[in-house]
Amino acid sequence: MSDNGKDVSLVFEQAANRNKVIVKTGIIGIIVNVLLAGFKALVGSLAHSISIILDAVNNLTDAISSVVTIIGAKFSAKRPDKKHPLGHGRAEYLSTMVIAALVLYAGIAALVESVKKIIHPEKPDYTAITLVVIGVAVFVKIFLGLYFKKRGKAVDSGSLIASGSDALFDAVISVSVLAAAVVYLTAGVSLEAYLGVIISAFIIKSGIEMMLETFDEILGKRSDPELTKKIKALVSAQPGVRGAYDLIITNYGPGKNYASLHIEVPDTATANEIDLITRGISEKVYTEMGIILTAVGIYSYNTGNDEAAEARDKITKTVLAHEWAIQIHGFFIDFEKKDIRFDVVLSFDVEHSDALEVIHKEIGELYPGFRIVIAPDVDLSDV
């Protein structure tokens, strides 16, 4: 599996199997939610209950969401082509954004209707059948929620897990509707419209959160610290590697991650030794983490030179004395040619040009006459 072409093919084969599970689960969700929406809409209309009707609308929205999820999963499963060499995985994020917009629209529409019912109230007309339908809906939604979550965890699908959480939340909504019906039947107090406002608020909140989270995925968010630490530790543990740096993880859809990084190797390592090291790292990261390394850059470090180690410690201490300097790596010093080179990871709180000017001045005072080359790195992942 050291060949990236084979790795990519396997990634898309696994993605195809994953999408089959998503589609099958989505179809079950569509059928169940459409049936629930139909029954609730009928019962809500007969009972003149705005909360039951809104609950039905919520189920219908869930069904539409499943349709969009299936379309997104089908499209994202398409194999790479010349125009999209890394596949179509990000289409799943676009479909999630559409779902978020639908949820948000449903919540706003429900809020408007609920407010109208507060201004112009209608007395609900509950029956035994009404209560039975709502009660059954609670158990169905709990079952559906647990099923979605189980399938989502099995294939590492955030959308299915989210749908499962949403279904469990729908069960809570149905319980509140049932409680409102019981209160009306026992105390004669109608909480219909006010409950509708509360339900609407939760639906709107869910839509906004889903939209913001998906927007972060599309925009490109910071990599998970636990994941980056595991990858760097895995790479650094390989023979001949002293450290891993500059890790960049690029996501091309759920389960489709590509990465690049730099490693430090001895200045005595041959091209053949470095080739074996980088190939071994690529294979290790893929087999254990499921991430394809598209590039492994090389830093060399001084070996067998106490003076070089002393210079490294002195310069590291000087640079890291500044709060905006997070890490230095790729350090190499050549006393014969009077060259010093290293990378410095800078925080987002400082202008890189200003920081480099300060560091150049300080290192120049420590080692006058040396050519100093400093590459500024962005704080992309936890060091």
C-alpha cells in the first residue's frame, strides 16, 4: 500500500461501500418520516392542534433531509475524473448545507404560524386516537434515532449520526406535544401555540448550528488536535526520524483526508535511506490512520557536532522567549559556510514581517557575519 495510486483507489472503494450504507439507511428514514408526517398531519388537522401539525412538518423536513443526504452521498461517491482529480466528496457538505437551509426555513415558518395562533387562538380537540398516534410516534422516533446513530458510527458518517440525534430530539418534541394534550384534557389549559413557539425556536437553532458547522467544513477549519498529535507521534517514532512538522490535513469529504508534512533526518542520511523512510511513513500513516500523505518534505539536522547543538539551544531559547513564537524546527547551522537556517511557527497575533525582523536582528547579534534564512510557518496544527 505504499503506492499513493493504490491508496487512492482503496479510499474510493471504501467510500462507495460507505455510501451504500448511507443510502439504505436514508431510504428507511424517508419511509418512516413520510408515514409519521402523514399520520400526524391528519390527526393534527382533525384535532385543530398546531403543535401536532408542526411536529408533522418537522417529520416531513426530516424526510426531505434524507432525500438530500442520499443525493449528496450518491454524487460524492463518484470516482475522480480529470476535472475533479480528488473526487467529489465535498458534495456531501453542500447537501448538508441545503438540509440546514430547509430546517431553518421550516423553523421560521413554524414560528410564524405559532405566533398567529397566539394572536388568534383555536381550541384543540384531542381524542384517544390522537394520543395513541403521538405515543407511537415517540417510540418510532427513539428507535429510528438509535438506528441512525448505530449505522452512522459504523461507517463514520457525521450526517447519519446527526440525523440520529435529530430523531431523538424529535421524540422529545413529540413527548412535549403529548404532555400538552394531557394538560389540556385534565386542566382545560391550552399550551398549543406557546409550545409551537418553543418547538420552532429549537428547530431554528438546529438549522443555524448545522449551517455554521458545515460552513466551517467548506471553508476549511483547524485540524483536530488529537488527530494531528497522533500522526506526528506515529511519524516521529519511525527509525531515522527525529521529528514531524508542518502537518497540513486537507479534507475532500467525509473519510477522504490527504496530508503533507516535513520530517527531520540526520545530515548523514543518503537519498536511498530517505526514500525508504518516506515510503515507510506514507504506508504507516495510511494503514493506521487512513490518511494519504501526498508529500513528505525533508529537514536535515546536524549530527556529531556539539557546537551545533549548543547553537540550536541558544537560538531556540532566544526565539521562543517571544509569546508569538510557538516553535522552531528544521534547524541547521554550517559554521564553515556561516549559514543558519530554520523555520519558526508564528501565532496569528503577530505580523510575520515584524516578527522576522525582530528574530533576524537578535540572531544576527548572537552570530554576526552569518547568513540567516528563516522561513515563517503558519500555526496550522497543534505542535
